[in-house]
Amino acid sequence: MAHLRIALAQTNPVVGDLSANSAKLLDWTRQAAAGGAHLAVFTEMFVTGYPVEDLALRSSFVDASLATLEQAAARLAEEGFGELPVVVGYLDRADLAPRVGRPKGAPLNAAALLHRGRVVIRTAKHHLQNYGVFDEYRYFVRGDRLPVFRLHGVDVAIAVCEDLWQEGGPVAVVAQAGAGLLVVPNASPYEREKDDVRLELVARRAREAGCALAYVNQVGGQDDLVFDGDSIVVDADGELVARAAQFREELLLVDLDLPAADRVADPVADRVADREPGRTAYDAGDGSTITVERSVLSSEPVTIGSPLTPSIAPRLDDLAEVYSALVLAVRDYVAKNGFTSAILALSGGIDSALTATIASDAIGPERVHVVMMPSRHSSEHSVIDAEELVRRQGVNPHLVPINGIVTAFEKEMELTGLAAENLQARVRGQVLMGLSNEHGHLVLTTGNKSELATGYSTLYGDSAGGFAPIKDVPKTMVWELSRWRNAHTDGWFRMDVARPIPEHSITKEPSAELRPDQCDTDSLPPYEVLDRLLDDYVEKDLGPADLIAAGHDPGLVARVIRLVDLAEHKRRQYPPGPKITAKNFGRDRRVPITNRWREST
């Protein structure tokens, strides 16, 4: 057996900030070297950040990625880390002629091996995601190689993210290539219950490949995606060896006992990495041919002094996962977009209370501003609940009564019914946007997924804002998360407050308070009934017959389907917010606005 200590850099890059990402590459490689690592592995497209979307189609951006990669390799050697091989994701291009249907410039979702001041290996993702939130056929052309390099007597293969998730392709030929370790840079976004799927997948691929597998995943928020880390190392039998924490940056150092490369079985592998590598073509089992490219960095084995105790971070429970995802999403959206503070409407209700709490945990209550905007229909307990939250959390309160503003509008035009109710929401939206313009705050909206699904939001009113923290959180989970946060705290949160949400905000009947004695259940079924139906219709795409067969009331099915289908124009104009479910409103679900199709029930 041979030995390697690998360092998985579970990191949080910033899309487009190539200089900062390059600096982080150097810093984390320094930490890996200090930890005695023989190989450092960074995440998918780390140099540019991920996903870059249409930036991949700009030749200037691809040029910058290539230049930064070369500079990073040189800088590592200058700083004394040239002998530590580094696998890192970046944006490359293929030498292909333009044609209709091929992304402009033929970009590649690529990974490189940096060593001794040079880029010695380049490869690219073979399987391109074209489902859910991914549109990679729009941006990339696919690779057709599996690099295998010898490091201290161990043959190490490199594949990229989706190549692990789909059948065939580079991972399918790892066993034939005889690799002792497969390293896989990833940028796999969070959704509920995905960590269990990941571990099972990684274990199965390791058994198929007959080698240890190191899966390193990105962490951090990027627009409406959250990356949760959860990097994993398993042995050749698929047994868990090490696992990084969720939603935290971490350098995971792991000692592995690996099979020594068989020099007799593959003599071309003795060619060195700065010369032409040995190549062998294999049938990948998906109709494609994968070329295994072999090279050698070092053949002599190394010894490890004091072995490291394997680190397996404890798993978060479901609510802790979701809450951590929302906090990280807000924290990174604020920081990466250059905001220093956030502002939201605080009504005393549960949605605004949870949103304020997430914001305080994300960036600290001293940077959170809340605006209480009572109207003639606001109940006394709502005002009291809002004031109590301010007292508990220490956020910055602002009181702007809107009666006079609403009255001024009503003097100029006659509005009744729903239009009059929505006027109050629009006045509040104007107040928030005015304060945002004046002071530079990021406006957080407070709508939940159940409201967005059924159209219970006001365009240019409560939907006005820059980021929507609970946009993908069903109403029933809003209550669950609020109770969870009142029972838990974490040193990672920026607010060290126990029970930050007033109990009455959790237990009282939900109401928009836009007319006297209004309750949500005046026009909607109880949320526990509604959310089950929405989950089946929106996330599982069940039609009317299947919904009724699943036990939903036929009349309610017809009514809710109509509400959901008619509200598409509202959802398109809603701010982005973090995806936490299998299907969010946004990239996951694309329904035309102009659409006369109606489900028959």
C-alpha cells in the first residue's frame, strides 16, 4: 500500500472576482502545505466562481480565467508551494469551429492540475447538466478525457461534478484505468435531503471504480442557489472515511492508504507530466469514447508521520439544514453584492419575524433595520409583537405610520375592495424603497412559498425588494423554523440571542391586516392542507386526477390550481431567493405567463 494525505478545500468563491479567488487559492494551499498535504483539491470552477451563466460566452471572461490560472500556478511556485500539486476548477475553451447550436466560443467547464509553477494537466466536464436549475448545454461543450497522474506511487484520476452523477463517461472508465484514487471537484447546490443522496452516490461510484473517492463541494450563496459543502471521502468499498461540515468553509485533511500503481500493467505511465502523456481510448458506456491521459509527477512513495484522526462532521437535522441555508444565502447576498445593511417591513406577524431573525443571524442585528408601518387596520397586538422582537434582537427600529399617506392617495382617487387593500401594501413598499435609496439598505421581502404559489402578494407592494429569504419556504415550515430557532442557537450565527421571536407571533392567527378582522383562512384553506396540495402540484407536478387520487378535495384542487396558474406573472417579478426545495419558483419551474391552458378537474 501507498499513502497520501489529501486536502479538500471546501471553499466559498465569488463569481467574477478572479483576483480574490486566486488569492484564496494561494492562502488555502498554504494551509494545506502546513497540514502536510501531498495533494490539494479545490471546487468546480473555483477560479471564476460558479455558476457563471452567460459570462462563459464572453471571450474576455474566458481569457481572464485562463490568464488567472497560469498566474496562480506561477504564484504558488514563487511562494514555495510548487511541489504541492493542486487540482482546481476553472473556465477554459475548446478549439472548435463556430456552428449553430454550439455555445459561442466553445467554453469548457474545466479542471486543471497545477505543479511546479505550471498547468500540467487540463480536463473538462463530460456530462453537462440540463435539468432543474442547470442549463449547461447553453454554456459549455463537453470534454472527452480522464486524466490519470501518478503521485508518490498512486495513480490519481480527475473527474468533474456531474460526471459522478450520471452513468457512463469518465467515471465509468476509472476502474479500467486502474486508478487508486478519484478526486472530483463539485459545485452541487443544496436542497432538502440531498446529503443522503450524495453519500449513497459517492459510495456507489467508489465501489464501481474500485478505488477511494474524494468529493469536494463548494459552499456559499450565489443568487438563488446555496452550496452546502458536505465534502465526502470514501474508501474503495464505499465506506465513509471523512466528511466536512455543512454550510461552512473547511479544509478537510485526510490520510489515505491506497494501492500502489502497477508499473508493469501500464508502462506508458512512466512518461513525465511535462512531456506528451500516454493515451488510451475506452468505450465509456454512454455512446462516447473517453481518452485516458496518463502522466507522472512522482513515483516514489512517501511516509506519513503521525496519522490524522479521521474527521466526520455531525449531520444537521432537517430544520437546522434549512435554517443554515437561509442564513448563508442572506449573508453572502449582502456581502457579495456590496451591501452593508438590510431593511424589511416588520408587521408583528410570523413571516416578517422569521425574516428579521434570519437577517440578524446572517449579518448581525446592528446592521438590520426594521420598519413598523401601522395602518388603521393594524391590531394592537401586532404592534406590540413587533416592538417585542425589536427589544429581543436589538435591530434598528423605524416607525412610519401610513394612515396619512394612504389618506392622501384616497383623496385623489377612489379605490375600493382589493384595490384599497393593495394600496396599503404599495405604500409600505414605497416607504421601504425610499429608505433603501436614501441609505443604501438591501430591501428584504417577507413572502413565503405558499403565498407566492397562490398569488397572495401585491405587485409593487410587499413584493418590492432585492432579496427574498423565505421565498422557497412553505408557510407551515415558516412556523417550524421559527420554533426551531427559538430552541437553538449557534456560534456561527451573528446574533447571540435565545428565543429571538415572540411566542405570540408564532401562535396567533395569520393575517395580512389590510381590512377589519381579516384572517388568511377567509380565502385560503388551513396551511397544513394547502401546503400538502401545493407540494404535490408544484413540486411533484401531479395533475388534477392524480391530486384527487392522492386524497385532496376535488373542489380545493380546482381552486388551488387556478390560483397557482394565474399568479405566474407575479412570481416572475418577485426578487430572487434561496432554493431549499426540490423545485423552487424560478430556474426550476418555467411556465409561460401568456398561457390559456387550464387543467380540467
